[in-house]
Amino acid sequence: MREGFTRVPPRTLTIVVFLAAASTLLLEVALTRTASALFFTHITTLLLAACLAALGLGAAFAHRFATGRAQAPTFLQWLLAAGALSGVFALLAIAHAPLLFLAGAFAGPFFCAGALAAESYRLSPTPSRIFAGEALGGALGALVAPAALDHFGDVTTTLFALLLLLPAALLLLPSRRGHGSLLLFLPLLAVVASHLFLPNQPLATDPFSAPGFLPHLVEQTRGHTAHVLRSRVDSYARTDLVHTEEPWLRYLYTDRMYPARVLRWDGLSPQFSTAEPNHLARLKRLPFAVLRPSRVLVLGAGGGFDVALALQSGAQHVDAVEVNAAMVALVQDLGDFSGRVFARRDVSVHVEEARRFLRAPHAPWDVVQLSLMQADSSVLRGVAGVQNWVMTVQAAATYFAQLTQHGTLVVVQNTPEIAERTLWTLAAALQARGVPVQDVPQHVVLLNLPMAERNPFSQLLLVRLRPFGADERASLTAAATALGASERALPPTPPDFVPPTDARPNFYPAHPLLLVLNAALAAVAAACAWWLFARRRRSRPPLPPNAFAQALFLGAGLMLLQAALLADAQFLLGRAPVAVAWTIGGLLTASALGAVLAQRLNLAPQRQLVLGALGVVVLCLVHLLLGPTAPLALTLPPSWTHVAVALAVLPLGLALGPCFPAFLAAVASPQRPALYAVDGLGAVAGGALAVLLHAEFGVAAVWCLAAACYALLAFLAIKAPSNPTAQPQTASAL
């Protein structure tokens, strides 16, 4: 050991890793929130892949340039400072050079975090201690992220995540060198001060920017003088209230892509005061005007457009369900403009996801209405597929169960193609309720406006469990004809159509380019890992094939498990932010506990790895049988869904906990950074495979591949040659 080397105390190293991990996961969540709003929802899956790849490449950097060097504390200090500085650069890129951000300017902090974690595993005599610190830090970041985003927004949350690196760097100050690294924190402190105290915030993003694609906020307001009146960023979405030159209309955009409309109304008149909104809404209004329902349920109430239509037609009570709390608050802020549509005694507003709201018992409604429903509009840690639980066979069955004896399910869509997919899904639900396939046309009325009109509410479906009477169908058709609409013949269900279900909620088929891109991403990640570490090179020998394969399966298996758990938790809990907090936070907390408990058993690392991997396999199989879409789980009341998620997450975390630290303890310490890098690249491949499997086969396929990864891991651990230098880890306090 060279003179001047100062070994970091184990407890200090654990705290540094804890703070860095909390910063990394909080930063990841905040950046994915920003990317979802600035670029597009589905870019978040690629951003997550890039973050994981950066972690792996940072570990590769540590393996190549840090192993065997003497300045370990100084190296860690510079990594923390560089992470903070690169985070500032990423924020500036978001605000002023979005294409630069899209090109990977956000990856710097994750590269530094990967190098720091890999070097910490190399320095520590007990990998389980470092793993526990890393897992608990990540859990803290996941648990804090939704609340931080709700209260402070994405930019302030990102700055807070970067500031966590400063106390970590200060803990390493007793080393002889590295004080100069603290100067790199000065730009971060300057940006924080300017963000908090300057009136014109330098980190504010332009809602009308179009970095690489054209968001609907820009496209639909083009040709009109538009400006943003107010914006709210929370853990669910970015919500912009947009004013144009049209005096009768305000737009509400979710993540700049999904519009809702607030129309000027006095709250009393049976129609809007100007001709444009009445012409726009004439087909949407038809079910309320003809059927005259007393009790109405509007799912996806948005800006209150459909609620106003129901009230104008004489509805006695309307239940308005909207998952975006910011949208409800902005409508309420509009006051007299909207007719105080969400503040009336005959309207009950429920800020909740539609399917979760309907798990509780309610009095039946005469009409259940859905209009252009989108369920995948915003995410925190990405999605495993294009999932939409509001339009599945089981969802339709739930809506039918909420109707009165002669109640009607009303669905508004904007294109014939989407209307057809809706019709085929509802037809499958009717057949599941015992309606013969030849009788389905008697239960459905399909009306449409001419496509040349370019009305966003051009397709109207009315569906009942009981057949429509001849007089009712004639009344609906006559009213539609008077509006310039017509009844459309029902297209037969194609033989290759697979109805979306709760287990495979892919109402919108995944774009082929998305599938090809993720397949290529998985292959490239595995190839990079092989080229960096398994291929023989002159500078150093390759990793042993068995250890390389174990690291690859560890990373891929963990990301597959996370994707499957997140999808199931979001289905049960209804909101992506809550699902992230419970799933990722709970999984990492339980993993830390599992690592500590396994350490206290004083077993050989190889044995710990085998037992942990087999435990994961068994729990995956149990989840496949008793998951959230199983008949038993569907009977749970809403108050028990959190318990169900905890019962799924905690045992899996306890089984996962021993795997990674036991794997690292079984190899020589100089190899640990390289294996950490392979694990990170394996996670990239696992995340890409999760997207593919979920889109094509549903979440059950993701669970199966995760179980297969851990089964192969257990097999490889059994076949691995024993390492005479590896010793059982003694128990130690964190």
C-alpha cells in the first residue's frame, strides 16, 4: 500500500454509499418525471435504460482506473463532486438545450454513482454492509420522491437530490487530499440560490418547446395565440392551463400531450353560451339528451366538460372521477369561467383512478361515461408496456356491474380504428356475461360523425347488458341524424384480435419500432458487457464465465422483478407514484434487511446465493398463482390493496437481499467493480426484455422470465468452483 493512503472507516463508507444511493434514485425519479413531460411518456423507458447503463459504465471505469490505486478517499470525493456538477449540467440542458439532454447529458451523475458504488464494494471487507447501505439509501429516495415532487416540483427535487452528495463528500474530508473537489459544488450552490431567490428562474422549461417531436400542446394551439396561465408539476404529471384566443375555451394539458377542455358556462343554462362548444359537443351530449339519466358516473372527468353536459341535460347527480389532482384544482381555480362545475352540490368529485374507485361499493348509475380515456399518460420509473386498465374485458365487466337495470355504458373515442378496438373489447365482455355472439349487435349502438369534420369526439358507443329496444334505437338514430351523425354497422371481430385483459392490459398495440428498439437495446447491453469483461484482452484477463453469467442474470432478473411488481402494484394501488414508493422503497428496504439477516446466519456466500435465488423463484411462482389479477385478489376491498402489495414485495425483498452481496463476497475484491458493471448492463437488458414481454404477452411472461433468471443463477452458483479465499461474513452492525 502506497504512502499517503487513508482507508475509509467502514461505517463512514456505508453512510457515503447510503447518501449517494438516496441521491441517485431520487434524481432518477425526478429526471424521468421531467423527461415524461418534456419529451414523451415512453422516452422514460429509454432514459431509465441509459441511467442503468451509465451506472454499469461508471463501475467499468472504476474497475479500469481505480483498482490498485492509493488515493481511494480522494477518488470518492471527486466522484461525488463530479456527480453534482454533471447534475447541474443536466438541469441546464433540460431548460436551454433539450436535445443535448436527450443525447445523454443526464447520464453524468449516474456514471459517477456507479463508479462510487463499485469502488466501495472493492474497498469494503463486508459487501453486505455496503449493499445494505445502498439498498436503504435507494429505498429512502423512492419513498421521498413522490412527496417531494408533489410539494416542490421536479426541478427543486432534482436540486435536493444533488445536494445530498455534499454531506457525503464532507464525510470524506479527513483524507489528506481532495479538499479541492469541494469547489465543484459551488456551481450547484449557485444554481440552488438562483432557483430559490431569482424571479426569472434559469431552470424553468419552455412548455412550447418541441425537442425532437411535436407535443399536442404545441400542435393543437398552433394558429392560435396561446400562452400558459399556470403550471403544476407533481408526482403524477406536469399539468398546464393554456389560454388561447378562443374566449370560450381553456385547455388543460397533461404532460403536454393529453388535452382536456374547460368550457365557459354559467352553471345554469341548458347549453353553452356560444355556438362553437355546442357544435363541438353535439355527439357527446346525445346520450344525456336522449336517455335523460338521473345519476351519472363520469370516469376521467378532466376539465369538467362531460360533467357540464350531463348537468345541462338534467342529471340529478354526477360523480366525477379524475386521477390528476392538479387538474381538478386548476378547474376549481377557474371559478365562474367553468360554472364552478366541480364545486356544486349535485357533483361529487373523486380524485382517484377509475378502476380503484369502482372497487368500493356504490349505488348504481344510469350512465357510466368514458371519454378519450388515457391511463398511461405519466410515469415515474417508466412503464413495462403501453398499459391501460380502463379498457379491458374485466374493466368493462366492472362498468356493467355498476349500471342500473336499464343503464348504459357510453364511450367516446376520436378515430374509427380506436372505436373498433373498443367495440371488440366490449363485445368480448358481453360474451363473458353470457350474451351470444350473434346477439351482440342488439346490445350496441355505434354512431359517428364524418371524419372530414375533424371533431375529436367523432365516435360514440352505447352498450347495454339488455338489448336496446326498437324505439330507443330509433330515437338515438334520429337524434344522431339531426346532428349530422349516422349509425355505423358493427364491424365483425377479426380472428387475430386478442382482447385486452387485466393481465395483459395493452389496449393500444405497441409500435413495432418500440419493440425493435428494446430488442436491440437488450442485445447491445449484453454485447457491451461481453466486450468489456468477458472478452480476452491484453491489458487484463477476462472475467470467469460463470461469474460473468451470474452477474448478468442478477441484473436482468432484478429489473424484470421490478417491472412486474410495478405493473401489479400500479393496478392494485391506482397511481404510479404510490406504486413506486411502495414497490421500490419496500423492495429495497426488505433487501437490506434480508442481507443483514443472511449475514448473521454465518453461511458461506455461495450457499446464501443459492438459497436466496431459489427463494425468489418460489415466490415468483406463488405470485403467478395469487397475483393481483387472480380471482382471489380481485375480491379485495380497496383498504386491503396496500396489504396485498406489502405481502408481495416484502418476502421477495428478503429473498433478494442475500443474493448480490453473497455473490460479491464469493469473488476476489479486485473483480467486484467489473461484476458490478456487468450487473448494471444486465439490468439494461432486463428492462428492455420487460418492455417486450409485457407488450406481447402480458405481465405473467415478465414474472416467468424473472423466475428463469434466478433459477439459472442458482444453478450457476451450485456449479461455481469454490473460492478458497471467500469466508463466511461475520455479523456487524450497520
